[in-house]
Amino acid sequence: MSRVYNFSAGPSILPESVLKIAADEMMDYHGSGQSVMEMSHRSKVYDDIIKEAERLLREIMNIPDNYKVLFLQGGASSQFAMIPLNLLNKSKKADFVITGQWATKAYQEASRYGEAHIVASSKDKTFSYIPKLDPSTFTKDADYFHICVNNTIYGTCYHELPDTGDVPLVGDISSCILSEPIDVSRFGLLYAGAQKNMAPAGLTVVIIREDLIGHSQDITPTMFKYETHSENGSMYNTPPCYIIYIAKLVLEWLKNDIGGLENMKKINEKKAGIIYDFLDNSKMFRGTVVKEDRSLMNIPFVTGDADLDAKFIKEATAAGFVNLKGHRSVGGMRASVYNAMPVKGCEALVEFMKKFEEENS
Ligand SMILES: *Cc1c(COP(=O)(O)O)cnc(C)c1O
């Protein structure tokens, strides 16, 4: 068996130890005689899995007791509608910082259910930075303030959160959840599609302050109301059972093998540092993001020559470094180095880039 170094932005790499446990438990989960894929979501054996997944997430992320954790479907993209439907209930206004495609989609979808304001944007420079925010421009009576904390496509990340006062801050953390500690209490709501850093595709985690639940607009479909899922322990309908089980294994790996989010952050800083250091010293490759806003998870880079980029991607793929093609809106390359990417994957990539630079300059 040979495994590649997978730099995919999502769905993405999972810890090998997790895949091995899942394989071992495939035919007979803990003596139940069934795969987790096959069991009733109402069974005792499954109940233990979903409860433990939530317990571990709460422990690892240090989620305060006045927040609910919801395991939903529909991807982070469904949250672009679910959030305004549930939260636009007083002034029906919300503020948005436009830092890329996902933030734009959140803004556009919210405009369908209320008044969505753009307080700042970095579109002028292909979203290569996080705009400086001036709180005096924020809507005072907004029902929420939305940011995309880590911009998967463009490789930018907030290293400081905006101070929105009493206005609930809403954060899309799809591509940075569990990558480093985050102060949940600074947010009214956090959400993440699981397929970047937590599990396979099919699960969306919502972490929501209790007082924000139960005030949805009248038109809200039952499945799109947070209270529907909160009142039913994420079991109003069939949850994505198997994905939640893999998320539980990933959380166990984070706790037991990595030692929590402080350690995960140190490892992620080391990994990203290996690649950024090389980019900063290379004569052929360069990162596309301003230094102070760089993401630890997604690292876009270019040579400045589209043909050379294509040659690099082709040769890298042949050498076992896969999914390095940048998003079509940026071009060039992007290395996504999520939690499960080992340090040696980053070292090997840099060795390969060095060699490519020598051979092609
Ligand atoms: C991938 C991604 C999304 C979209 O997630 P889906 O689960 O595919 O809907 C939204 N926001 C961010 C930051 C992402 O990285």
C-alpha cells in the first residue's frame, strides 16, 4: 500500500491512525456485530458515540455550558441561509466582512432575508489580506456580525477578532476548526463543515449560544430552525451517523495523540513555517498573502508563470504530492496543511520545491 501526501483543501486528509481504527471496526463495532454505518441512530450503542463526540468537542474546544453543539447536514453552505433565518429577528440587519467567496455567499444569502451590510472588503486585491476594521462603521443594532475566520481559497486568517460589542459575532470556521484554541465565548455562533479538518464530508457542526435559539423568522422550514435540532439532541431526523463516528475518532486522536489544541497549534505553526520560510527565500515561488494575515491551514503560492505552475503541479503529482492546484479564482498552487498532515509531509514538499527550482531556473 502506498499513500500520497494529500494537500487537498477539502475533503481532505485524515489521520492514518483514525482510518486504521475505522477499518478495524468496520465489520463489528465493539462487539455489536454491526458496522456503525448500519446501526440505528436510536440505539444505545450509537447514542454513546454521538454523546462522546459532543463531549470531546466541548472538552477540546473548551465550549462554555451556555452553548449548544448541533450536528447537522447540508454543509456550511446551508448555514449561509440558516443563520439569517434564525438570527435576523429584531432589526433584521447584519454586517459582513467580505474576505472571499464564502464570506460573499454568506452575505448574498442573508440579503434574501434582511438587510445585509458590507462593512469592509479585500476584493480589490484578490482577497490577499484581511481588511482593517473600524468599529464606528459597524451597524449598532445589527442582529449579527459575520466573518469567515479562515479563508480557505485565499489563505488568509483573522489573527485578531473584531470587537462587536453586544452584537453577536458569527464565525465560519470550516477550515480552521480544531487547528488552534479559539475563544468560543467571543462568538454568538460558530459553524464548520467537517470535511476540512474534522471528518469526511456530510457533517456540519454548529456551536450556538443558547439565547440565540428559538427566534427564527416565520418562514423558516422546520429543518432550518436551530431549536428543532437543539431540542432533539441533533436527532430530529437521522443524523450523519458514520461521519459523527469518524469525527469522534478524530477528536480522540486530537486529545490522546496530539494532546489538545495548544499542542496542535504548535505543530501547525511548525508545519506552515517550513513552507512559508521556503517561500520567503525562494526566487521562483512566492506566497500570495500579506505576511500578517497568513493562514496556518491553507497556503497559496505562485511562480508568476502559468506554464511553470502547471509543470510544477504535474511533476508534484507524479512524485506523490497531490491536490496542489490552486483554486480557479487564484490560480497557481495551494498547499492545505490541515491537522492530519504530518510535519514530514511539509518537509518533503519543500525538498521537492527546492529541487524543482534548481532544475527549472
Ligand atoms: C468549504 C467551505 C465552505 C463550504 O462548505 P460546504 O460544506 O461544502 O457547504 C464554507 N466556508 C468555508 C470557510 C469553507 O472552507
